[in-house]
Amino acid sequence: GAVVSQHPSRVICKSGTSVKIECRSLDFQATTMFWYRQFPKQSLMLMATSNEGSKATYEQGVEKDKFLINHASLTLSTLTVTSAHPEDSSFYICSAGDRGLRGYTFGSGTRLTVV
Amino acid sequence: SQQGEEDPQALSIQEGENATMNCSYKTSINNLQWYRQNSGRGLVHLILIRSNEREKHSGRLRVTLDTSKKSSSLLITASRAADTASYFCATATNTGNQFYFGTGTSLTVIP
């Protein structure tokens, strides 16, 4: 149980375009989802916390208008990187949890390359 | 598995005391990271130590790494009630693209 699916696993996009990443909880209802980014050989950095039905809470230094998060249902959260630039190239990963679960399950991540 | 294991699983101390948590792992790593998670919140990165480093400090945090023993320790000095949280270690492989989390240490600091 507690499976989180993240899609796509890899995406290459042109500078200036937008990219949407989906994070789905397959067998549980995720009241909370977290979005992280990770640069090569560095640690995960928490970007934002999203609770179903409410606005996401962004960490300091993360641009709300650039990284749009929508958590419209208990099984789906999306992260849209708007007007992507090469410096947005990174590994993005989500995790999802439920109040009834002991912990959080991570998705498999999305490798974004902006050219 | 490569998953790290933290020890102890739970730790309860008085405010002002030092807290030490240990992490062991199984395979070669590029770096090891410590994270903190407050109840119901996301992971927050605390400190990263690379495989060629032995000790690192950040404020009240001190991390050591012994690659020969495949272990790391996190020391929180002069603990505060606000330090109450779960602490996880995570190891990153040499490709840098995969990381493995341990099971965590639940720290309670009593005011």
C-alpha cells in the first residue's frame, strides 16, 4: 500500500514554456503533499506544502508565481513550472501523506531539463 | 537494501541537554544528509556531509561521518523544546540521483 505515482519521469522543454508535473496517490487519500527539488549530488529542498482544497504554503525563496501548485483532489497534486528557464532544470519529487499514515511516501521524481 | 537506519528510534531529553542520533548505512555513498520533520510537515534539510568529509558544523548541529564504519551521527547541542521532531538521515549514491531515507529518530525535548 501507500503508492505514489509521479508523472512524467523525464521531460525536456524549451525555455519560456510551462511544464506540469503530476503527483498521484494511488491507494490512499493524500491530505498533504510536499514538493521538493534536488540539484545533482545535493540534498532535497522542500519547495512547498499543499493541503487538499487550500492554497499551498511555499518555503522562503520559492516563487509562488513560478511554481504553481494545485491540490484539487485527495489523490492528485500538480506542480507547474511556468516560463521555464535553464536554471529550473532539476529533479522534482513529491511526497504524499495522510493523517492516518505513519509517514510519507515519495514519488519516483521528475527530471526536468530546460533547453 | 541501502536504506539507512537511525538509532535510537526514540529519544526523550530535558531542555538544555545534548541529543545524539546515529545513522548506519550499507553501501558506498556520495554524501549523507540529515533532515528534520515536524509532525504533519515536510522534510527540512539540515545538513549535508560529503563522503570525503569527517565532520561538519552548522549552528547547534554537529555531524560526523565515518565511511569505514558506514555510520554518521547528528549531535544537537543545548536542545530546545522547538527541536522536538523526527530526524532522518538519507544517503545519496555516487550518481547523485538516488537517495535512501532511514526510518528516523523521534526526538522529544521536554521543557
